[in-house]
Amino acid sequence: MAAAYPIPSFLQLPIEGLADDEPGVAGKREDEDRPREAALARSGSLRLTRSLRPPSGADEPAGMIDEAEPAPRSELPAAVPAPKSAPKPAVKPAVKPAVKPAPAVAGASPVDVGAHFDREASLATWRAWLAAWELDTDPAPVVDALVECVGDPRRRFHNLERVASELAWLGQWRDAARDPVAIGLAIWFRYATLDPARCDNEARSAEFARIGLAGLGVGTVRIRQVRELVVSTREGAVASSPDAKLLADIGRARLGELPGVFDRHEEDLRAESVHIVDAIYWRRRIAAIRAMLIKPRVYFTDIARSRLEAAARGNLSRRLEAR
């Protein structure tokens, strides 16, 4: 099904080295049962595979995709943020969720997890970010491509709800960020590519970011900055810069949620790893939890540690006891 409007040429540039290696036979869909990766099709192009806004009065059939392409891989539900107004040039742009914040209780997420995705609010956020970088381009094609990837309803954990939650934490901690725009973009792009069977999702997401940001006119230095932040979220990577450490803490903020919310996140994480049998999954998960608890601190930054460290350790210890 065609996109709601023509996709700019820059979003159709091939991504070198990212085309799938699996041989295919004409007329067969070998990936039909695999999660879709809406923006990285088998050709390696960044493109939309279905309309995000169906015509008025018409319901879009579930699962409809472009018949010219085999179904790519990915997964994810919905929720997303944005500031109420564009920031002034000399001030760090605010990152406010377009949802009602939860009560200010230690360990509570600052975003309503039941909120629905607000496209216009998200576009306003992106325009404010680009304006802070002195750019006046339309982010809609990139945002829509990302939403199609991250908004796949088959994603249970790495989804739009998680993006919204992390952007809300960034909104609260933006004074600790050296470049909140770069962190905000990294939060969006880090989940662009998700194939549970692969170990290079962050690298592929970083390449997705390179193509999308280049098409928006972002300079090479800032593109490199966002790409490095995305790659720094890879499991086992070392967060070396202050913004990389803040991004890592934003990603771990869920560990300090209220116990019921933490348990739901754990269930969603397990549901997204259905390709791994229980014995192997829990052995790896328990090892990861022990590795976090054995360190002197779960969080890198003082702002995250002061608010979430105790709650995170309590949740992680309770998870170990439950297994």
C-alpha cells in the first residue's frame, strides 16, 4: 500500500552492507512470519511500507504492506511526547511528553503508559529540535518512517510507549544533558531496527539515523554524535561521554519504577524474546541482573542515582529471589 505522500529521494538511498544476506525465491515470502522492519526493507532502503494515515472513512486492513517488497523484520504499541512550544535559540529545547505526567512519586515513570501516539505533538518536538540546530526542514517523512518501525504492534517492550517514557525522563533531566537534542534523537533512532535474532541492531539503527538525519540537512559532526550515542546503547558497550551516560541511565530508568510497573516491563521483555527458550533466557537475564547488582552503582549519573538507585536495587533483588 502506498504511503500517504511521496517519499523523498533521500529516504530511498541504499544502506551499504545492510541488505539481507538470505537468498530469496521470486514469488515467495520467506520473512512472512518474522517481525517487520518497516524502514529497512530487504533492499536496505529507508522507506515507508504502509500509510500511517488511511483516507477518511476507510479502515486500513491489518497487516497490509507493499506487495512489491517482501515483509521486512521488526516489532511494537504507542505513545509519544513533544514540547508545547518551540524553544528560544539560546535556551536548551524542552522535551515535554504530550501525555499527562504521573504523580511526582519516587520510582514512578513521568509518562502515562496508557497514552496514545500524538503525531502532531511529535512533529512539533522534532521541529523544535531542528530549530535548535538552526535547521528549517520538514521532519514528517523521517518521523513517519520511525513510527512505522517502532509502532509495530508486535513489539511488546521496545515500542512507542518506551520512547515516550524515555523522552519524558529526558525532559526531567535535560539540565544534565550537554546536548538534549542529540539525546532525544538517539532515543528515537535507537529502536528503529529490532530483530531479536541479530546482534547488530544498534549498528543498523545508527545507519538508519545517518540516512534520515542527512536527508534533514543535519551536519556530519552532529550525525556522528547521534550515531555514537545510538551505538553506545549496545549491550556491553562502555558509555564514555556524559551524554552517553545520561542516555544509558534514561534507558535504565524503568528499573527504578514502582514494583508492579517493573514486573510488567519484565514480562514484556520476556514476551519480545520468544525465540529464546526459558532456560537460556533466564540464565542470561539472571546473569545480567547480578552483573548490575555487583557494581557499586546501577546508574552512571548523580541525578539518576539520587532518585532511582535504591528502588532499582530493590526491584532487581526481588527479581533474583523470584527465580
